[in-house]
Amino acid sequence: MKIFYAVQATGNGHISRAMELLPYLERYGKVDIFLSGANNSLQLDASVKYRSKGLSLFYTDKGGLNYPKIVREFAPFRIMKEVKQLPVEKYDLVLNDFESITSLACAYKKIASVNFGHQASFISPKVPRPEQKNVMGEWILRNYARATQYIGLHFRQYDDFILPPVIKKEILQAEPQDKGHITVYLSSYSDATVKHYLEPLKEFRFHVFSKEVKQPLQEDNILFIPVSKSAFNKSLISCKAIITGAGFETPAEALYLGKKLLVIPIKGQYEQSCNAAALKKMGIPVVNALDANFSAVFLQWMEKRKRVGLSLDHSTESIVSYLMHNCTEHKKDALDLLYPEFVFN
């Protein structure tokens, strides 16, 4: 079997998940990877056959999306060319982890595909949303990577096609410890902004994972550490608590390890607002931003002893097995209904 695996490289979560899934996918056939995006810190430890700048998100230094840069990097003519040239028709199975160019190529060529990953879960109305839904955010979640089939991942099984998170083997095999530090990963904030709010909390030690430093840098009660898989795993496994964005992979790993968790959703990123709503229902504190109220919220959070866990009823191997045995074939005449009125001259 020939498998086309499209991996979104905006952020690090998709890449981290791909590295866990790949060895099991390769048991079913030859896997060719399409890596799309231009805003990640981790490298995919695998051979990549196709690359693209894709449609990437970029962030300001204060916790929000950088809309001017997103617009500047948008290149419709490049995207149209890549859509036409991407050889999705040569594969027996197209797996798409929220990647738009692959989705457009499959629509253009009337090829069946499977949207497999966290974002696929949002096809279900049963998945938690914030009190005020965002119309454009909902549209993006449903249409950014359209497919003929969806298999989702989430913190809870909100629907029958949703599976538990894929947890890295280093985390699965770890013995959690508490060495007293607090792990911080807030990719949409600058080091200066993070330092401004953490430095006054003198009685606590912080490990801040940074895209700015090239080597570990100690500044008062804060150790800035370059983003790397091994360093982050080590810090997470041994931390007292973790502060991070409302993404999916890192909160899932923190919950699995039984760590105290506080999340700060990236402003304007609707998926993170949805994740925050789900985590809030689970009892996880959600903070809207790093601001003047942060110290009081932080101290109150640290005083609480309650921790929320995450139980897994599927291994990574069984998740891939479920995926491969539930990918359905679609006839060509049915694809016109699934991809209506798609014209790309």
C-alpha cells in the first residue's frame, strides 16, 4: 500500500504526533510525507518527500495572531500550482492532518482522503465550544482541510469517531517526578513578555521554553531553554506544574502525567478557544492572557491541590490499527457529492 501523509507544520503538535504515528503506519505500507507550513520549532525526524510553505499562522509577541504577516505570506498562485502538481492520485490512501493544500488537491482531482487528527473531531457538534461561537472559526475548522472521512482525537470521546490523544512513548513510559520547577511553553509570547510576568514570582522556579535563545540562559528565577523534544519531555516529566497554550498535545501529555495545568489560549485562534472550553469543563483553569491579574491567578492556582487526570483506552498502535481498518473507499461517482462544484482552471 502507498500512503500519502500530509502533516501540518504550523506549530509543533502535528509534527510531534506524526513522529509517534509513523512507525506504526509504515507497517501497512510505504509512507510518503508532505510537510506543509513555516512556523515550527521541532524538526520531523523522518524523510520528507514533499514540502510546502503551505498556509501558515504567525504570532505577535503578546499572545495573538500576526494577521499582517499571515496576509503577506499568503501566495494564491503558488498554492494553485501546488494543488495541481501534488500527486495524490498516485496513492492508495491519503491521510491529512489538517493540511489545506492536500485537501484542495484531493477535491480538485476527486480523490478520497481521511482527515485524521485533533481538528477532525470538530466536525462533531458534540465537541465543546466556547460560550460565544465564532462563525469564521467554525467555518475554518470545517473547511480548511475538507475530506471524505474524519477520524478525530480529543481529550474525551465526545462522539463515536473520536479517539484519545496520541501520547509520545517517552511520556507513556515515564515515571513522573516533582523537582519543584514550573514548565512554561507559551509560543505566542516573546521571552521579554513572559519574563515580565514571571520574574516577580520570586519563590518559584520556571523552565521557559523559548524560540529565541540558542542555549540555556538563567535569568533570576527563570531558566530559558531552547525548544527541543528531549529537553521539554525531561522538564515536563519532572515539573510541579505547567503553563502552556490551549493546544492539544501538550495539555494532553500534562494531564496524562497528572501534572497541575493552567492554559492561556492564543488570541484569535478559535481551535484553542474550543480546547479551552473542553479543558474548563474538565476543571482546568483557563486564563485569557498574561496581564496584571496573572500573579493573583497564578498564586491561587498553585494553592489548589486538585489535579485532573487523563485515561487512555487506546494505545498508539491500536489507534493506527483503528484508522487503517476504518478508512473507507469512495467511488468516483460519489465524490462529486462530497466535493461539489470544485473548479480549478
